Amino acid sequence: MKREKRFIISLIPVLVLAFLFQSCLTADEASIAPPEPSEAMAGNIEQLAANDPEASIAMLSDLFEKQREKGEPLENSIIGGKAVELFGKSASTMLGLFRKALQEGDIVTAKRLSFSAHTISRYASLYESLKNVLPADFSAMGEPAVRLQLIFLEAEAKFKKNGYVAGKAVLAAALSAEPSLLSIRDVPSAISKEIDSAQEPALFFLSWAERAKANNDIEAAAWFGAMAGQIKFEAVSPQGEKEDWIASAVSGVVTVYVDRGFKIQGGYSVPDRVLGTGFQIAPGLYLTNHHVVQSEVDPSYKGYSRLSIRPSDNPQARVPAKVIGWDEEMDLALLQSEEKLQSVIYIPSSMKFQAGDRVFAVGSPIGLENSVTAGVVSSLSRKIISYGEAAQIDVPVNQGNSGSPLFLANGLLVGMVFAGLPSFQNINFALPVQWIVSSLPALFSGTSVVHPRLGIVLGKGSGQNPVVLSDLDKVSRAFRAGDVLKEINGVPAKDIASIQLQLAAVPPDALCMVEAQRDFQPVRRLRRIQNTGGASLIPAWDTIKRTYILEGILGARLEQLEDSSKVGGLYSVSWVCPAEAADETGIAENDTINIHKIQLDRKNKVFILEFSAKSRLSGYFERTIRLELPAESAAII
């Protein structure tokens, strides 16, 4: 008993020490407890404000708009009044980076920052507290006149590096996408001293009119002269008689020949050849279709491939050529060869034709060089490619016509043939010249052209504006299925193709202001144009909640009825977009669907979807449906 008592007494100091140690440990743990979510967010945004101010402002706009949607002051956001302070700090960082880019001659960065500054100034004008924290000269940095001067500098740099056609392409692409820049007549008053070689627009355009004349580019000379205020562009006469321009066009066209060795067919080894057409847009530079020369640039192709061209006046010759740039989405490729033809087919600044116009194609159908075929334009707006739109034509097209230039009766280039439907007569397609213009500057880069996007999937809807099907943004999915897209950067959203053409001129990583409407209330965000997944939904499949993918491919807004983080289970359909997959399968609002399976077939690029549906249109009789839906969409902006 005494031993037990002594043992218990001896344990008391140990227990006291243990208690004190635990108390100290608890105090230490409390001292290193993780920060509050608001503190962590403020710290993250503050770091971005110093290193990536455009990303910082995009995040802040999300906080501000959530406050506005709740009817609360901006200063009451999750990080409080610090949000407005960080907005001003980010803008100051941008101004410093802009000036640094100008000093270093980094026109690409300066152009992006100027575009973002214009967007931010437009957004800040909606809120007095934000407008007041913008630094002096910030709005001037984003003035259209400043952007025009930067476009001039970019065109000059491209001209010095790649020649006349490349410099002209920069001007045509930028000015066609933003025609309001053509009304600017003066050098910007603010920041002009920081822009090297700033000059009056009229003088700049006159210098380019002289360059166009020196290159015998009659259409461009008239276009630049009109912008300089010297002549009326509409007064320019056609390019001579039909016989003259046809002969000139034929002499500017080549047969594109890709030798891919041999292939096994029917147990025999047969030659594997690809034929197409190309046309000279500058001495030694030829434009053709990407699918003609795909084996030359596709990293997954492991076979033999050798590219050459055959001049129209010497079809037996095979002159080596190489691909210097390609655009898979628009099916374009730029070739370079030592062969320099006498005739150059210049690309005009914008589209000049309409449905019903008579058109002519010059190419090499099945290898028959110097073939001229004729037809009419059936339609100008066929969304059969993932970026841009095609013109439907009834001009006879055969294998080998891919890449053929398409002319009006006066000899003006209006497009390039790229596809036909073998099973149907006289249904063929051409890429209108305005889309060629938008892609051409990037084709000189020496690599694949990437079209950055905002990451929003659209549907046509039933009204005058497109509607949102899904928001693919990884951080802030502010837009929901069913939202009506109203405008981007103040330009009304008419249709998917016109939005893509507008965004084609936006510098990568720049900020855009996107405004939609939900229940008659505005939903707006500042969003960077940086989604590089192209037309594919596969990158989003790997990064965002798959319910958003499901909404995008079905074209419906879904409300999950079961508490589950996974795709699957019971959903209520609260909205259906007309002419999308859900609508085509008879699903309507207030229906219930049970998702049994959604699977991505990466090899074939399709989503496999199995579900059962109870629809009021079918008397609530349960149907089991299996769909294979493409993993690539032509409706992503």
C-alpha cells in the first residue's frame, strides 16, 4: 500500500510537466494556425498585383461583381476595403510594365497591356471608387490612338523581318477587326513622348500606299490611300479584263505535291501521294490547306514525307518546299520555296462578296494543273469549322483542288477552297478572305497557330444573341447555362463567328469585359483570353467539374438532385437550348434525367453518355438513351 502511494506521489510531477508541455504545444499550434480564407486570398491577390497585375484585376472584378449582384458595396467583399486598394496597385504595376515594354521595344507586351488598360478603364467607369484609384496616365495608356501607334510599330517590325505581305497582314487584321481605329487622325497627346517614332496616321498610311504601289498591289494601294483620306476606296475600278486576270491567276498557282512513300493496299505496295493547290502571296511564299501538308507538321506521323511544288508553267518540275506556319483550325498552311513565280496573288484587306456572286477557282483537280472552274456563292455563313465560318459554293471541286484561290469575276481574291462533300454534288466550301487575313500574321511565326479563347461554350439560342452553354474557366465560372451573352468589350454579341473574328485581334492574355444577362440582370466579368485548349473540351474534362462539361455537350442547365461530387445520379433540367443535343433528343424543362455513364473516348474524341429520362413530352414514360457527342466544339469563344 505504501509502495503504491509513493508511486502515485512520484507520478504527480510527471503529470504536471506533461500538462505544461501540452499547454505550450497547444499555444505553439495556435500561433501557427493557418490564416483565414480572406487573409489568404488577399495575400494571393497582393502577390499577383506585383507580378501579374492583369490576373489580379480579373480576380478582383469577380469579387466586385459578386458584391454588386448581392446589392452590397464593393468594399464589403471577402477581403474588405483592401480590394479597392489592390485594384489601384495592380493598375500602377501595369503602367510601369507598359513603360518598361516601350523602353525595351517589346511591342507585343505593350500592345497587350494597352488593350487591357482600355478594358479596365471601361470597367472602372462603372464604379466611382474604382475610377478614383486609377493612376494618372492609366486611361491614356489604353486610348485607341495609343493602340493604333503600337499597331503601326508592330507592322513595321513585321515588314522588316518578313517583308511587305507580313506587315500589311498585321495592319489588315487589326483594322478589319476594329474599324473604329480608322477614324483616328492625330498622334495621342498623352504618352506620345514614350512611343518611339509616333506619327500621324495619314502619313503612315500614305507610306504604305507607296509600298503597295511598289509591289503592284493595286487593291491595297487604294485601301491605304482611302485611309489616308486621299481617295474613295469604292471608286477603285476592277483589275482589268477577265482574260487578263485569269492568265495572271493561273501563272500564280502551283500544284502542291506530298510524297509519303508507299502504303499497303489490297495486299500490294502502292504509292502514297497527296495532291493539292497553292498560290503565291509573295515571292517564294505560298498559301495552301493544312490537311494537304499535315504529314509534314504532325508530330504523331512517323512515316516518310517530302513536300514539293510544281509550277504551272513547268508541271514536270518538283521544287522542294517547307512549311513555315500552319493553322489547323482554319485549315491553312504557309509554304516557302526557292521557286518564285512571275505573278503574285495578293490577299485583300476584307471580304468583298455575297451570296449569288459568280466566282472562279483555279487549281489542280486530280493533278490536272491550270484548271479553271466556275460557279456561284450559295451562302456565306456555314459554321463547319471550329474557328471562323465557311462560304458554301457550287464550284466543281475535286481531290487536288484543296488550296485553290477563289476569285470574283473582276479578278479580286475572295477566298480559298478547302473542302467538298464527295457524296453530294455542288456542295463545296471555301474560307472567306477575312478569315485568312485574321490568321496570316501568325502564320509567319514558324510554328502552329493557337487561337486563345475566353473559355465559354455558346449556343445559338432562340433570340438575337447567343446563349451560354457552359463556362470552362478553372477559377471563376461566373456564367451559367442559359445566360444570354450581350456584349464583349462593348461590341454587341451577334453570333459565334463574329465574336471569334473580334477576339482574333485581341492580344493573347489580354483582358476582355464580358457581359451577359440572367433574369434581366447584368452578369459581367473581366476575363483573360488565354484558354488554349482550342476547340477541344478534353482539357476542361481534366480540370473542372464534369457537370459543366455535361451541360456544354447537352445544351441544358442541370440541377443535381442528389448530394454528390461526381457526375452521375439524378438531375432536374431547368433550361434547354434550342437545336442542341438535349433538345434534339426530346428533353424539355422540368424533365428528370438519371445519368448512368459519361465517358471520354480520347482516341476518337467523343463523349459517350448513357442516361434515362422521364419527359412530360413522352407522358413521363422512362426512356434509356445513349449518345456519342463530339469532344470538339465549334462554339467555344
